[in-house]
Amino acid sequence: MPVKQITIDEPLVACQNQLGEGCLWDAATKLLHWVDIKRTQIHTLDPKTGNRSIDDYSGSFDTMITSLTLRKDQPGFIGTHTTHLATFPAATTPTTPNPTPVKRQSSPLPGNKHFAIPEKYTQDKKDGTDRFNDGACDALGRFWIGTMGRRFEHRKGQLFRYDPDGEVTTVLENVVGCSNGIGWSPDNKIMYYIDSPRKTILAFDFDLEAGSISNERVFATSEAFEAGVFDGLCMDAEGAVWAARWGSSRVVRYLPDGTLDMEIIMPKALNVTCCIFGGEDMQDLYITTASCGETDESLISKYPQGGDLFHVKIDGVRGVERFKFAA
């Protein structure tokens, strides 16, 4: 069957992020959250009113915000700065469509829950680990967070599992170029994982109780696309994988058997970074993007919507909520 295509010509929010990423839907508050990594900001949108807020953490103890997860029993977020795990307070309430950034402060996790990328990985400033990147929680509320190497082709990054009690397990070590999207099948038996430079979506057998992965294999490749790599991902209730494509202006849907089923195309935004389902019926797909200034400023005029937030209603498909951090 032919691949279904939907084109989005205009953004939902012309927010012009430098590096929009890490979108989250909070079903309790009906709010959408995402980050602008390079500006160290958390953006929050109330889709019903169109009101937004921007929390600016640029004065915090560490730079950038690269990923977020909601907390199960507390307000706010757990997330990653450049090299540290941190807690972030609840987002500022959205009250206006054109918000002024509000200065906020994050906090490193205390005591034995403190976690930073070990120095043995970051000490090589030319060819070591650069920073944290994407992350997601599994069904038991453990936070899986990956890093990226300074030179992607040398694969000096890692994937860590951070447990609610503060225990850290190194799952993948010095084999990752740029750790990105993570998600799980509805039965929690498969973990999907994107290491962007490999231009594939990987699948692993997943042991939920043990929190371990095995039997690495390729789930999907980039052969169908002229350019770009996979970036962030989310899952739907049918077990299909939705993956953003950095450098190819789209989000793609793969069925559980690996068949390419759908493409959501944003012709004026080249670098598509992340996607998440939300809304009352979990059929609203929200998509973050990045400015071409991240890669080639000469492309900004051709892709002026880079950095904006996009939205499309996917009739007949329901997304699933992301799991929350269990502490």
C-alpha cells in the first residue's frame, strides 16, 4: 500500500526555538511542554486557549536543558542539563499568547541521588562525551538517558538507566554517536532506540523487571529518504513508532512489522526533532523543530519555520502517554 502523506503548511506556534526538543504531554493538566535546548528554556502551551509560558533556566547551576520527564508523585520535572541530572519546578502557568521568559532555577539531585556524566567519559574535550541528549521513562518509572559524543562517528556516547532510588546502570558504553528517541511496545517486550548517526531505529528485547535490553536488531532504516537522520520518537496504542527526521522535514510512522505507513511533512522546517501525542482523545500530534541556524544559516530563508511548533490531528490513531519518573 502507498505511504499516506499529510502536509502541514503553517505552524501551531511560531516560537522560533533555536533547538526545540523533548516534547511532553501532561494529561492531568492538559498542557504541552517542550524545551529549547540551546536557550535553556522550558516552553508550556495550553492548546485550548493558545496561552503559553517560557521558563528560563539559563542562570541555573548547569547549562542547556536536553530532556524532561514528568514526575509520578511530585510536581515539576526530572531532566538533564548539559552534564547533570536535575529537578525542575512546575511550569509557570500559561496566561498569554506572547509570554516574556520568567527566570527560574533548577536543582541538582541531592545526596546519593546526585548524577552527572562520569568524568572518565567527558575528560577528553576533543573526542569524549559532549553532553546529555534525549531520555524517557519506562513503565516502572526508571529514567533512560543518553549522551552524545563530540565526534559522532567515533561513538563515544553512552546510555544510562537512572532508577528512582538514585542507582545508575550503564546500559551502553562508548558505542553511541548521538543518543535520541526511546520508546516501548505496548506489552513492554520491545524497546525502540535511535542513535541518530546510525540512521536507523534499533529494536531490543526488553526485560521490564530487570530493566535490561538484549538482542539488538535494526527495526527501520533511512533508505526511503534522500537526506536526514532519525531523531526523537513516540509510540501509539497500536504499537507503531512515530519518529522525527532531522534534515528531511518530516515525522514518519512505522507499523510494528517495520512497514513505513505515514509521513507528516513540514516543507518549511528542515530539522524536525521530536513528536508527542496529546489532547483530550490523544489524537493530536505535536511536533518540535530546530532552526537551520543549528547547521547552516544559509538555509534559514528556505526553511523559515525551523524552530516552530507544529500540530496535526491524526484521525483513527491514538497515542499513549509517556511514563513518569517514579519519585
